[in-house]
Amino acid sequence: MADEKPIQGKVMDMKTVVAAPEAFDALTRLVDTAGKYVAIHAEESRKREALRTYRDTEIATIRAAEVTLQRYFDEAFLERREVFQSLFRAMDHALETGDTQGLNTVVSGIVDVAKDSPLAAAGDLAKLRAAFDDPNQVWSF
């Protein structure tokens, strides 16, 4: 589409007689242009739907991980419960408002707290993401 030249021509007076070949050419351009528009609209709609699906899937993954972490933290850190609850409330708020910077800050805070906790002894935190993505992973408390 980028290499296509714009349609050029002159504006005709409404009283000018249009020959059949010109009318056919105009009809062809109309059909081609409308077809391109429909194809582009369909493709962009498909992309938007794919992005919505990706977003919804990632949010569901985050929420599932949140539930698991909250249960773990509730058991392992009774004294820190309020800190974690506040962090997860802030994460929920960031997700609900679409605040990606806030979400990044809250998740960084959760990771920082987790680094200095018994959770760090559970293994490499980078491996936790893979475990959350694995539907066959069994979590026990």
C-alpha cells in the first residue's frame, strides 16, 4: 500500500458527460478501494481482538499468581500480612485503572519484599514465572 500512488485527476463539472470507459474505471477504483478498506478494517479488528485476548490472558495469569502468592504470604508472613495486602490492593488498582507505571512499581516492590523473605529460598525467582505459566504445576502449602 505504501508504494501505491494517489489517484490523480481533475474535478469534472457535473454537466460534463462521462464516457463508459471512465465510468467503468471509476467503478473499478471504487470497488478496489472499498475492498482494501474492508480488508484493512478486518485485519486491524483482528489485531485489536488478539491484543484484547492477550491482555485478558495476562491479567488472568497475574490474578491467578496473585491468589497463590497471597495464600503463601498469608501463611509464611503473618506479621507482614498488611504490607502484602496493601501491595496487592495497589496492584489491583493499577490493573483496574490501566496504570502500567504503577503496576511496574508495585510488582517491583513485591519482588523486592520477596527477595528478602523465605520465598527467596524457594529458588530462582525467574523460574517462578515459568512455574506460574505451567498449568500442570502443583502448589502446596
